[in-house]
Amino acid sequence: MEKTQTPLRAWFWLIFLMANMKTGVSILGAARLIGISYKRAWLISHKIRAAMGQRDTRYKLTGLIELDDSYFGSSKSGKRGRGADCKTPVLIGVSVGEKGPIHASMRVLEGVKADQIKEVANQTINAGSSVKTDGLGSYRSGLSGFEHDRMVLGSGPAASEKLPWVHILIANVKGMLRGVHHGVSSDHLQPYLSEFCWRFSRRHFEGELFNRLLWACITGGDPLTWAQLVGTS
């Protein structure tokens, strides 16, 4: 909010909506509701997403983890799934307890290679955790520092049955990106994934979400600028 010329009431409205709307917020609709321009609302929403992502870097998944990769981007003809053209790979993890999923993490990858998986896993998963994946070869060495249950699965129902929660998260976040935001470019994909994970991991704190997100915005790192957001810095 540093040097903002936007009324704090507009900031607080957008923080409230992004914290509490489980399926995400249409920034165009929010701008009309709040009474500010779309450009201003888009910038503020990205500042809020940056604070969400920065906050979640303080935590790691722990315990039993379901881990899988998925590809994000508009539907096009050609190869589907791993190796699809013009799509962005993302590594998705979710910690699972006796009563279901607990916390989520999603990170954009340059490619699904062992060294890239290893780097992200070390950043997002606590040592000593037990990680379940499918049979992709990159997981074998990429998760060498963890207890690893690597299951060779076929396509179709088998994967969703053996790794149910991570596949539910993949379907939900893709539904949010398509339905609410009508698609997101690869350049801005990570902030939207961070927003989804922040909200998912705090879904049991209803009534506290606005205060938690406001605190994250106040105590976050350096503020995101318009130049950084549009790539002119």
C-alpha cells in the first residue's frame, strides 16, 4: 500500500474478497463493485497475491504428501499431458491427514526434470516426510532425500484413485483459472496458484481470513510495482 492513491476502503474490500471467495474473484467484477478502474484493481490483486505467496514460503508440507505434476494452458490440438506443446508444467503437493487434505503447494517448473523436482521439493516439503507419486522416472532421483512411495500407474481412473487429493486440487485450480479468470498467461500463473494455495490451506479459519491476509500484506516483503508486474523494470 506504500504511496497508494487508492482509498484504503477499496484495498480492504479487495483483500476481503480475495481472502473469502473460495472459487476466486473476478477482478473485472470486483473493480465494478468497488468503484475503481480495472487496471488499478488488477495491480492491487497482484500485490495481494504476492503477499500470499511470500507468506506461504514460511511453511513446508509435512507428513504424508501426495505429489504430482500437471500442465496448464489453453486447450490446443496435439499431444496432451506430459510434454504438451505451449503448456506450463506445475508441481502440485498436498499434505494429507486422517481427515483429509491439510495444506497445499503449487510451483511452476521449467520442465519435469529430476533436478527441478528436487529443488522445488526441498523448498516446499519438510525432511522426513513420506511422498507418494506416480511412476515418472524423474521422481526417483528428484525425491531421493525423502521416503518415497513411487507407484507405476496407468492413465485414467488409476491415478486419481491412488493420488485422489492432489488430483482434486488440480481439477479445482484449473476450474478457477478457466471459470473465474478465463485463462491466465504463463507469465502470471504462479501468483494465481499461490492465491489458490493460500486460501485452501486456511479454509478452516473462517472469520479470520481477512485479518490474516491483511497482516500478510502489511508484513510482506518489498511491494510489487507496476513495472515489475508488466515486465518493464
